[in-house]
Amino acid sequence: MKLTLLGTGSPIPSPDRAGSANLVQVAGQHLLFDCGRGVVMRMAAAGVLPGFVHRLFLTHLHSDHITDFNDLVTTRWAMSPIENPLPVTGPVGTRRFADTTLAMLEFDIEYRIAHHDDLEWQPGIEVAEVTDGVVWDHDGVRVIAAPTDHRPVTPTVGYRIEHDGKAIVLAGDTVPCAGLDALVAGADAYVQTVVRPDLVQMIPSPRFHDVCDYHSSCEQAGATAARAGVGTLVLTHQVPPPAPGTDHEWIDRARAGGFTGNIVFAEDLTVVEV
Ligand SMILES: [Zn+2]
Ligand SMILES: [Zn+2]
């Protein structure tokens, strides 16, 4: 399985980091997880057009994980020679989000259908709302969802992708919890969004301090990885955006959580193969 960290940023703008999005390519399938800022540009860099995506999976409906959903839907629709609705799996609320996105695109849809004689259909989105269990099972590839803890954002889910005895877990935004532990157990790669409370506390903004409440710190990500016995821990969605040359600080903190395996400090388009 090939995992590409398409976007490793957070809501805080960064010139180098797009918003949260991950691509898993396995058995000829292109599975996309979240679609934050700049996702279609980063997909282009990875050689995947929106029309190629077999399914989009959403971890939750926070803006930094869904900002460019509309771009994905529009570009897939406008570039496709045939009707090609986008299949989407996500937590409860995803269907309403998809419907309201299509409503937002009403003008553009009208313009393009009026302009192109061969474009006779509206963009389609096929939604499956999930809570846990096997949510995708095709040609030996399974995706399993489990509830995570990102309260007060609820519901949220993480995903475990399995193929040929290998497993990748995309935890999304969450603090350590039983659902996460079960999902991560024995995975070859575990991708965790992380914060550095020591740096966040230096920023004089109470609102910014709140981000520490519902994200894993590097130490917590390391502890989760150690408990689960994973092969590789991937640190992404780093908050605040890391200063150049500070990778080792983040990695050292994850090590302090007790994890002795391989640690990857993700940048946009980092690839992890398992
Ligand atoms: Zn979030
Ligand atoms: Zn986030």
C-alpha cells in the first residue's frame, strides 16, 4: 500500500502545507481521506485527478478537513465525459454537508450546463454515513471505521485500511481513546495529527490555547503507537506550523511517549509504503 500525505497543514495558513488530506493507493484503487485546503493541487502533484478517486472518506466536518470538497466535486463533474458521482463515506452529518455544498454550487452548475451541450447532468454525491465497522470491502481492500474523541466536535471517526496482511491507520483529529487504540492495534503505519502544547501556550491567544483540548500531543501519539505496537508513526497536521529544522523536537517528544519504532515527520507529498 502506498500512502501519500497530500496535505499536512492545519487551519493556520502556511505557504508550504496544504490542508488535511491523505491518499491511499492499493490494488488499483485511489482512496482519498479528507479534502482540506489545496487538495486538488496536491492530488495533481501525486498524479491523481478528481475523477480517478474511488471513494472519499471524511474523518469529521471541521473546516480544515473539508475546505476543498467543493473543488473536488466541481472538478470531477466538469472534467468527466460520463456521469461519475463522487462516493463519500463520513460521519453522521456528511449527507447534509454534501447537500448544502451542492446548493452552494448552484450558480456554477447552471452556467456550465448552459454552456456545454454535452454536459446534461448535475454533479452527484453518493453518501454513506457511518459510525464503526467495515465501511469498504472491495478486491481484498478493507476500510474499517471507529469512533474517535475530538469533542466537542462529534461524531468523528478514524479509518484503518487493510490489504494483504498490511494496515494503515488514519486517526484524524483525536485525543487518545479506546476506539483509537482498537483501530491502531498492530498497524504497520499510524498517522496522527499532533499539537505542541509547549509552543501553543507561548501564543497570547486564549482561543488558540483551546486547540490543545482535543488533539493528541506528540507524547500522546507516541504513547498510543507504543501501546498498539505499530511499525511506523507518522506525525502530521502539526500545530503550530513547525519552524524549519525543528523536526527532531517533534520526533523527540513522540519518543518520550515511549515509542521506539520508526517515526516520520510528514511534509506535503511525503510517501510511506507498507
Ligand atoms: Zn478537527
Ligand atoms: Zn484538523
